[in-house]
Amino acid sequence: MATGGEVLMMLIPNGGWYISGDDYDGIQFLDCAPITKAQFTAGFAQYDSWKTEQEAQAATDKAALLAKLGITADEAKLLLS
């Protein structure tokens, strides 16, 4: 289950907000356009699929970069250690 902070990072990725706890009443919109309570609540249902998409895209990007470099993931780990 997503936290309120994770949902806000999905909905307002550039920040400008602060949250205390996991409910809408704990949000302070400091330097961003506020969202509605309905948008925030719906974000909890959307978060898991959004996160899965983000992770899949990162894996695809990583594989493409490794292929472009012509190295394996293990070889990349050796280079970075």
C-alpha cells in the first residue's frame, strides 16, 4: 500500500508540498497547484500500476544502455565497484 508521500510524488513530481501522515488533511501545498481530496484518494488506487510502469521503464532503459555499451550487468557492476 502506498503512503501519502508516494502518492503526492506521483501526482506532483516536482514537489512544492509537505505532508504529515497519510491523509489529505496533513498536506500543505507550498509552491505548487493544490490537488483535490478526490484526486489524492484516487492516487492510492493508481500508485501500484504507476510504480510498476516506472520500474519497467527503468529496466528497459538500463538494458538499452548496457546493450549500447556492449557490456553485461555484471560487467557494469565491476566497473562501478
